[in-house]
Amino acid sequence: MLPPEERPTTADPEDSPDEQAGPQNPPRPRAEVTERLSEMRWVLGEAARALVLTHDNPDPDAIASAAGLGFLIERISGIPVTVAFGGIIGRAENRSLMEELDVPFDRIESVEIAPDTAIALVDTQPGAGNNSLPPGRTATVVLDHHPARPESDATPFLDIRPEYGASASMIVEYIRAARLEPDRKLATALFYGIQSETMDLGREASEEDVAASIFLYPRTDPAAISRIRHARVPRGVYRSIHEGLERAWSRGDVVFVPLGTLEYPDLVAQLADLFLRVHGVDWVIAAGLYQESLLISVRAHRPDAHAGDLVQGVVGDRGSAGGHGEMAGARIDLDGTSDTDADRLIADVFDQFAIALNVGGLPPESLISVSPEPGGAQ
């Protein structure tokens, strides 16, 4: 961020009428957000256009945050904005969210990025290993709720808030500081993004996430939220659930889920969330293969967890990893790796997680053992 003496001045909040606090308008964002908004506008001032780029295979928080940031940049700077992503939109809920949002998202490989284009990363950072920031390009803007990475230091406008449960909550604060009104579709997407990322404000949600949700909910389309949440899913999802149930095993309060080949990349996170709901389980380590990569999702059911640190410690320099206190993920490139070596790697990764979580000495047990019914065939 710019030093105080170089920051642009901000408008006096008395220049326009304040919102009255109430059910639809929780207390306005802090003055600091208004200052950051003015700084963002100043940093974007020399650009001819902007590219908003989220992390690869974006989830609801990333999709909504990218759309919201694109809306914000267009309104405060007047420059045209392209919103893009790398990877795929695999999960049914995510595809439904994009349909309801009705904002054009381009695939990054189809976007021509001119030298005078400002690149804004949202819900990810340079060096995270999970985005398609072109090599040799420096992001102009980075907004994220994950822990800061050293590679982000070169960003002219940097706003990192790991204490927030969702990046979408940060976007809502900026929209409100700019005195903009999101339309119903954007409000619905931002609300769903926050609820999805925080498990309905039950996982790592801050007061700011709650305030953003209170602001958004009266502006949403409840029927659209229902369509997103209950989107119809392909049969392959149930096949993965079936395989996960058969293969999952536990050591103490830690469940390990080897998923084999995934139909789409974020299925590994979806299954990790599912298995965390098992009674008595505090940790879930799920792993699956997708297009020459080993994808790992870690979930914790305890407030003192340090899942991001845990996965970084286990993966080390074998791949990219990061996350929060109760949720984290990693990717290890398997290009050129044989099936046998991939299986050995998964076994080794699981063993290292078990040791790190102090359950390495416990015997593995099948998570679900099926016993014959009384009187049935033996």
C-alpha cells in the first residue's frame, strides 16, 4: 500500500447522506475502507481497462467476489472490466450460481491482456500456485482473505484480511463505502458466496461477514438461492461419494479419504466438507487425482486448528499449499508420475498428516463397517 504522505485524499463522508442503520443497513464500513477505496481508484487511474482474475476452478466466494469487484471497478474508475478465471467450473452449485449471476466470465486463455491493462486478483494472491496470473505480469490490485504471501508485497494496491471469513464480505464493504447499490443478482451471489465459504456463518465468520450478510439478505432473491443450493448434480458425484464411503478410514478423530480420479477438481473439497459432518471427527484429509495433479483438501472441526500451516508443513516444496485455520488445500504436480508412484505419494502424504496430528501410532480403521443384518445371509 502507499505510504500515508502519498495516499490520495478521500471525500468527506458528509458530502452525501449517510444510510440509516437498520435491518437492511448495518453500521457503515469503517473510515479506513473509504480511504482504501480512494486509494484503489487512484492506483487504477492510469489503466485503459481492467482484468479481474480469481483463482483457478473458482468456488462461490471467488465467483461472487470477482463479479462484485468488476462491478466496483467499473463504477469507481469508469474503465471497462473483463472478469476471468482459469480451470473449470465443475460443481453443480457453482455453475448454477454463475447462471443466476448472469455476469460474463471469460476463460483466461481467451483473454488478450494489453500492457495498459490493470490486473486485479481476488480471493487469491501472486505466488499462491492456484491462479493463472500471466508470467511476468504484476497484479495492480490484490484483495484476499487468505494469509499474506511474500509475493504480494510488490502489488501497488494490497488488501489482505485473513480475519474475514470470505472475500465477498470485503467486496461488500467497498461497495457500501462507494455508496453503490448492488442489483438483486449480484446481491444474491455475494450473499451465497459468504454463506458457502463460512458454512452459513458457522465457520471462521467475523463480525464483518455477519454485517455483510445482514446488508445483502433483504436484497437477494431467495428462490435463486434455493436453486443454487439445491442444483441438480451429475451421477458421477454420487459415484465419488460411494467410493469415498468405501475407502475412507480413520485414525482416532482424523478421517482420511482417498478419492481416486475426480470428475472435477473442487469435488475433493466438497467431499471433505461432507465427511467433516461425521460425529466424533475433528479432521478430514481428502485427496484425489485430476489432470496430472494430486489435489488435497483439509478440514477441521475445532477453533484452534491451524489447517493452513499443517498442509504447508506436510506438502513442503512438493507443491503449492495454503489456507485458513479450519480449511486448507494443496496441489502437487504429478506430470510424468506413474500410477504406482502416485499411490505411494498419497500414502506418504496421509502418513505425514497422521504424524503431524499425533495419530500416527493408532491403527487405521474403516470409517464405515457394514455388518450383516440379524438373520441375514452370512
